Amino acid sequence: MHVSNSSRIVRIDGFELSCRMPEAIGNAMRFFDLRTALLMRLTDADGQVGWGETWSMPQAAAAVIKSGLARAVLAQDSGAPRVVWNAMSQTLTYDRRGVTQMAMSAIDVAAWDLAGRRAGVPIAQLLGGAIRDKVMAYVSGPFLKPGSDPYRDFDADIGGYLDDGFKAMKMRLGLNARAEGALLARVRKRVGDAFPLMVDLNEGATVRSALSFARAFEESDLVWLEEPIRHDNLPGYAHLAKALPMALAGGEALIGVTPFRDFLTQGALDILQPDLALCGGFTEGQKIAALADAYCVPLIPHVWGTTVNFHASLQLIAGLPELRGPGVRYPMFEFDPSFNPLRDMCGKVGVGSDGFIAIPQAPGLGIEIDPRQFNEYLVDQWSVSV
């Protein structure tokens, strides 16, 4: 297929970022005080650019791109992200569910951003069109804190979320079923019966203990219980999906479309949560969304990392079908409220008084990124060109 010289991708830039947080926060599995990410910038011969991201294992992803993927991407058509994806996929051998796919995710998101900018339309329009211009957000917190009282900031954090306009919340729990059952009951009383509540155990439980947590939480009427066990325990998820009194959500750590196929055919997830920065970007994300639609299962992207993944997820959500759950309408948007200047580097984002967040209508991702916006957090920069 002929590609004009002006539309060829001629340069790939990588920006490895690191941001220290003011205090450690965490979940049932671990605490952390550092955010890292790899931002990718594709540039074509016309000087148009597109931005992508992967936030897991950024140094390893950078090595994969520099050592192999870059050669497959350079000289490809900047207006044809599926062609770019196909060129990358031809390099895959054994690593179909690991860091290579994460690296491909960053390039794929950048390729769609670049194509949208060239066409002068948001990515949502390239994907088939938007059916909404805003989406209800749920605040993804509070987080646990290290020390003798891991819940010590919950009351203040929740008060802040409510003041900020959030109308739904997903809490990080998973340490003590009895204590957290009582804590959750107090939160339910505080926010009222119509307020959607969810809980994330962050893979911290066993199958048996997950059932204990679910029983302790049942009276608080959760919309879903998220990732109670390790993400690759397909038999365990299949068992829990049948036994839990609330919906079972997961998928943020599943890479590519095939594991989502496996979970859906086993009836092992009620809600899919792929992360565009990990699962394969928009190209694989669309395949996962089609699977979810075929099984009539809601898709709610997992949102972590920088402003790139944040706005990429909004663009995908713009075209997802609406489904109704217990007291909610899907899709919803995950909003991490913790300290994150990498999310806010294009301007502070938040929800309106109705609890909704607007989906940008500008071309591509809908944001303008200047590398000077993240100079303070830059730990390495590199480029590959034709």
C-alpha cells in the first residue's frame, strides 16, 4: 500500500517519568510512594504528533521499543493506526501477555492520537462516533495508609470527595473482613442508599477469604467487588462469580483480548476493566469492548498513570453502549483522587456538581502536551528516527 512521504512516521520519542508522592498510600497488597510512566510521542513528516503511555514497567517497555518495535513503526502511515498495530504485531513471538504488549499499548494510543489530529477529529469519532459528551465518574479511594491505623484518613478523605462533587465511590479494603464490614456500614449510612459504593481488594484475598469479605460487605449493598484474588486465577474467578452476592469486576492486569475471551466464556467476570495503557491501547480495547457487548457485560476502563491514559479512557468511553446495573448506568469513569501532578499537567481535572466529567471534543485525545509540562519529573529521554 502506498504511503505518501508527508504522512510517514519519522520519529519516536520516549519520555520516562518519575514522581515522588508526599506520603505512601496503598491497598491490601502493597504500599507505594512513587509514580512512574513512559510517555511516547510519534511525529510524522508533516510535524504532526501523537502521544501515548504505558505506566507499568516503563524502563522495560522503553527497551522493547528501542530494540525492536520502533523499526516496525517508523515509516508507517500516521493516519492508519491499525496498520501501525499490525506492523508491531508481526514482531510478537512468545511475549503476548507481558511487557511487549504494554509497550505496544503506548505506541497504539499515540498512533490513534496522531491519526485524530491529522483528521481534525477526536479519537472517539475515529472509533465510530460518540454517543455521550460526559460520563459519571466514581472516585477510586480512599487508599489505605501504612501504620497501626490504615483507615485513619478515611473520614476526611470521603468528606473531601463529597465536597468535590463525586456521586459514587470505590474504596480500597481487604485487611479485616469484620472491621471493614462495620466501616463500610458506617460509610453507607453517611452517603445514603442511592449512592453507588464499590470495594477493591486489589488481589489481596484467597477464594475463601474473598467470600468472607463479601458476606461482611453484603448489607452495604455494593455495586461490585473488584479483583478479590490474583488476576490470573481464572478458576477462582469462575467460582466467585457464581458465589458472590454482588457483581465481580476485574481485568486491569489482563493483557490483550484473549484473556478477556477466556474469562467471559467461563462466566468469570461481570464487569470488565481493561487498562488502555496496558491491554493493547485502542486497537485491542475495541476488541475487548466488542466482546463485552456480545456478552452484555459492562466495560469500565481502569484508569491510572498520566493525563494521556486519563483522556484516552474518556475517548473510549464516549462510544460505549449504555447498560443498567443496580442503581447505576454504565459506563462509568474511574477517577484516582490521590496526588498526581502527571495527571494534571495539562490542567487540573475534576467532576461537575452532577458528578460527571466532560469528554474533550478537540482532535485526538483532546489535550495539548508540551514536554516542558513534565520536565520536573523527567528521568530519561530518548528518540529513534528514520
